[in-house]
Amino acid sequence: MIRVELPAHLRTLAGVKGEVTLEVAGQVTLKSVLDALEAKYPTLRGTIREHGTLKRRAFLRFFACEEDLSHQWPDALLPETVANGKEPLLIVGAVAGG
Amino acid sequence: MSKVRLLVGTRKGAFVLTSDGKREKWDVSGPHFAGWEIYHVKGSPVDPNRLYASQSSGWFGQVIQRSNDGGKTWEPVGNKFAYDGVPGTHQWYDGTPHPWEFKRVWHLEPSLKNVDEVYAGVEDAALFRSADGGQNWEELSGLRGHGSGPHWQPGAGGMCLHTVILDPSDPQRIFIAISAAGAFRTDDGGKTWRPINKGLRSGTIPDQDAEVGHCVHHIAMHPSRPGTLFMQKHWDVMRSDNAGDSWQEVSGNLPTDFGFAIDVHAHEPETIFVVPIKSDSEHYPPDGQLRVYRSKSGGNEWEALTKGLPQKDCYVNVLRDAMSVDALDSCGVYFGTTGGQVYGSTDAGDSWTPIVRDLPAVLSVEVQTLA
């Protein structure tokens, strides 16, 4: 089981509260997790990754285990603690107010 | 008893304002989609409970929302706006080529005949159509493919297709406007398009007779006279009596030649409303006085309507989609400001009352007149 923490606006859009949990078959990568996330919550398509190119939207970043994974190759493996559900993958808005 | 429903898009959510036919007391519902920019909300003329809303965010991109109960509940529908083929380039502000990139939906125009058909005007400028209630979107690429596309340039707010007008007398005819390319018309349902900018005069552009490059801010039409169009441009208010083939200036005695909003009285096709704004970068009413100007002669002769509007220290703007009229016997006129006020008039502009004063900056106001 993979845990994903979404920004508040995307939780509202997906109609969920708290963390999202996903089942990912095969290797646990950013791409496979986001594919599973969008398959379970189709309304999130295009809001985290661009349609078509699947590029990360410019003002979003990915973190896990205190590491910035935003620039990681999409097919690179995520940390083992994300893959076994001990730590969540955090999807974070890159720009705050102020 | 008739009812009126205002659909208000703001910088931080959508609001639905409802009243009975007296239009004295209003219920305010919202914010819907709190925190998101709502560029436009519009109802279907076929089924007024079917609403479409453009919800966008710099963080999360574009979402289209649909309601089947007049805005009580909403469901997200399709948000994939893919340009047809290789999008190519338009001109950037400095004249260099810049790739076409989708940014947001500025305007949603539901079909006059089919509740599930809806058009979307987007930035970077293109027109999309959905035939399934917003689930899937297809570009009408003949517009962007018009030979002038590589020469289009953005206005200060981006290269947005902000106006979509469907001709009630001819389902094949659509008018659109783009900042700052100009106005275009199709007579074959969107396959081919022609620029309709003859007669426009635009500040310091090198060729005043240029086919494109005119900063059209908004166009309005009365449904009983689809060949007559009224335009608020960056420079001047214009009218056309031949479906845009040529334009004449009708700014007359207006205090400025600049503004965004323009609309036509529901029952008097020669009565039009504008809100003059100070150009170029100030973008607030001249002299701090918020005045709607009305012409009962289709332009040229204008009267200031001030009763109930602030006449000192007012420095708000009224954006292009932020004015609308209802269809009650005594025509109601409504507009929203970047200061968060929505003003209404139940007597065609003679007097005004604030319906709400403290919303987020208003981007759009649409009215539904309900049986």
C-alpha cells in the first residue's frame, strides 16, 4: 500500500479527506504512483502532471523521507519506506502566499 | 413568479446570487471552488439548471465543473485541452516566435440548441467544443490555422480568446474575439474563419488597416439583430451592422475611449451599456467616479448613469465578462468590480444598488432569467 498526501485543493477536487492510499503493481516509481493516483481519482488528471507530456506542473513538488524528489527521473524507484507504506509521498504546492 | 440567478466568477471562487423578480433581496451561495480562480460561469439556454464553470489555478491548472441543479452541486468534467496537431508559434510581446501553450479557459459558451454542447475560449487563443457536456474537448483548429495565426500577439492579460457569440439565426455562424489579434467569424460552423476587423483603429500599431493585431476587449449582440455587433476595444467603442464586415466608431461623448465591458438592453437593441475606464495602465474609472454610460441610439450619444454608484474615490475596474442583463420586463443590468462589488439595476441603469460589496475581485457576471 502506497500513501500519498495531496494539497488541500486536490483533496477537495478528488473528494477525499486525509491521506490517499493506493495499490501499485510492480515497481514503485513516481510514474507508477501517479498513474495509480490518476486511475483511482480521474479528476486529478492534468492537475499534477500536464496532459500528454506528463510533465510535473511547474508549481508542484514531490517530497518523501525529507528528500526533494521533484527532479527525479519518473521511472526511478521511490524510497523503500514509501514503497512499503511507512512514509507518504508528499505532493506539495511550491509557492506559498505572502 | 420569475427568478433571477447571477453567476459570479471571482479570483477566489464562484458565487451564485438568487432573487425573485423584484430583485430586492438576494441570497448568496458560495464560495464554490474556494481559492480557485473562476474566470467564467454560464448556464445553458436549453436547460438553465445546466451550468458550466471554468476553474483554474497557477498550481493545479484547469478544471471544468458542471452542475445539473443550478449550482447547488457540481461535478468536475474533462480538462484536457489539446491543440490540434503541432501547435506552432505565435508572436511574443517583443515580436519573437513563442510556442502556443494552453493556460486556461476564459469563456464558456453553452450551445443555444443542445444542453451538452458547449464552446470554450482559451489562452493561448483557440476555440474548443465539447459535444458531451464538457467531458471531451476538440479544437476548432481552422481558427488558429487561419493564415494570420503566427502573427497574433498577446494583450497585457495574455493571448486569450475571451468572447464567443453564437448567432441565434444561423447555427453555422460564430463570432469570437482575441486579445490582441482581433475579431473573427465563421459561417460554416467553425471549419473556416475570417478576420472581421475592417474599420478598427488601434493606437500606435504600424498599420491601422492590418487584418489582425487589434485589441478587441469585448463584443455584444442583441439576439433579435444578429447582424449588429457592438464592440468595446482598447481604443474606442465600435458598431457593425453587417456582421463584422466593417466597423464604425460610436464612442461619441464618452469620457474615455477605453473599457472592457459592453452589453445590450434585453428589449431595446439600440440601447447599450459600457463602463469607461482610464487607459492604459491605470484601469480605473476617470476621476474616481464609477459611471455606467448608456446610449439609447446605438452609440455616439451617451448619458452617464450614476445614481447609487460611488462618485468619489472609486478606483475599481470592471472586466470584460463582468456585465450582463436579465430579460425581465424592466430590464435588469448587473456588473461586478475588481473591488468585489456586484451592482444591480432594475430599471435599465437609471439607478443602482450594491447586491454584495465584499466578494473577491469579480472576473465575470452572467445572468439567468428563470420562469
